[in-house]
Amino acid sequence: MQYRPLGRTGLEVSAICLGTMTFGQQNTEAEGHAQLDYALDRGINFLDTAELYSIPPKAETQGSTERIIGTWLKARGNRDKVILATKVCGLSEMTWFRDGGAPARPDRAQIREAVDKSLTRLQTDYIDLYQLHWPGRPVPQFGANPTRWTTPAGDEVPITETLDAFAELVKEGKVRHVGLSNESAWGTMCFICEAERTGAPRVASVQNAYNLLNRTYETALAEVGLREDVGLLAYSPLGQGYLTGKYQKGARPAGSRTALFNRGQRYEHAGTEQAIDDYLAIAREQGLDPSQMAIAFCLAKEFVASVIIGATTMEQLETDIGAIDVAFTPELSAKIDAVHQLRGNPAP
């Protein structure tokens, strides 16, 4: 395993992070514990979850992933061996997170309620990286980098309020470091500038979608990340499984996320299937597993602090972690860039 700095925190995180959002729906507690054991044995020290999880979000399963991680931490007594990241919801109409049923919003009161509930479920007294899951303002396309801008309207929580609430948690020792997710270059810089102005904690990372079908992070955020030491935690490196090829030509394997939940529309835009075909052809030509090639592509980028993988079977987990051993050559990079030049970002 490789280890990389997490922003300016002084922490060294594994280049592969275990994402856990399937724990509680697609994976049982026992299966989640088995994945966590295997990942730790392979050198992964970085775990990512959220108060929202498991996915898809539902009132009856909300918080289940944190609870499963919590029972594992208690059973193994290994809290000091992992860097634990979780997230608080951004602006949302979902009402099942807070006492009293208020819609989620990252203001001071809700952040304090959220972190205390996460700490209880996780059975720990501190969180290493506490992230804002998506912005506290109306944004297009979940807050990442849309290819076409639309101006949303509505209420918002000032960045200053969210950051002040994070600062209180760091001061109290409940949170060590803070980060963002599904955020834009503008939003990231606002958090950085506000921290420099007030002395509040500096964001260490931004967790955004990044994969062969969606390289929009490179447009503006990559420079922000490199110049400001804000590492990318790249989620969905396999494009929700579409980059494995298992959904090509309309296939819907039994038990797959798309078959179970019909949530793959982000990766079904016009031109996406053709792009996937091109990347699958490169993997065949190079003698590579397509999953490992897609993850290795992310690992090779200097702005990436860690790549978040997720699996529902141990076989998938073993394959994905094995991407750490793939040699990402200049020749392979050139072939991938040639497809990107032709196909662009069909699934932002």
C-alpha cells in the first residue's frame, strides 16, 4: 500500500480508502466487518462513511453504515489503527436526520446534533475527518463541476456559519480535521479564504466524483488542490460500476446496484456507452482488468490524496485493492487521454 499526505494535517492516508456506503443494505453487518478486516490487513488505514449512508438514502437505513463500523471498532479494539472520515448532510429536503423532522441544513445547531449522533453510532469520541457532504447552498448537479451551468435559487447556509460550527468541534476535540465533498472551485476557495481570515480550521480535502467518464475536477479544482494542499478524495472511480463493463448493452446483472435501485442515470447519458467501450478496449489491449485500470488512472494523478473504492463482494474488494500494483505507464496515459479528447466527460 502507498500512503499520501492528507492536506496539511500531518496525517498519512492510504492511497486507497475503503468506502462503506453499501453496509446496511447491500451488505450485512458480518459482510461489512469482513471487508473492514480484509482492507486493514491489506494496509488500508482510511475509512469513509456518512450520516446519510447506507445508499440509497432511506429513513429506515439512515446511519446503518456508521453503526456497522462502530460495532467493528468496538469488537476489534483498533480505533487507533484507522483514520475515520464521515460526513454531515448539506442543504436538503430530507427530514429524517434531525430530531423534530426539520429539513437538513448545515447550520450550527444541526451540525452539533449530527456529529454527536455520528460519534454515538461509530462508538468513538473523535472523528479524524469531518466533511460537509454537499454544499449548504443550492447548486447544480450535487455541487460538483457541471458541464453546463444553471443558476439555482433558494435558501442557503452561509459558509461562515458552517465553518464556525466546524471550528467549535475541532476546539472541543470531537473532530480533528475538516473537509468538503461535492464542492466547486469557488466553494473550496471560499472555505480556504474564510479559514485564513478567521483562523478557523483549514479544509484538508474535497471528496468529489472523479473517473474516466468524469474528469471535470481537472478543469479548475485540480489547480486549487495542488496550490492550496487540498487533496482530492476521488469517489466513484468505477463510475458506479459502469466502467467494469457489466452494464454494457443494457445488461443489468442480478444483485447489482443499478438492477436493485435503478440509480445509474448519471452514467447513462448519450455517449457514455461509447466512451466505456473505448476504455474497455484499452484495458483488453493492455492486458489489464478494467476495474484496476480505472482505479489506477485515478491513483496516478498528483492531486489525488486517496481513491475511495466500494464493493459488495470480497472478490470485487480484492480486485479493486489490487489496482495499487498496476503500473500506470506513459503509454497507457496517452491512450486514455486520446479517448478523453474524443469522448470528453459524458457523465459529470
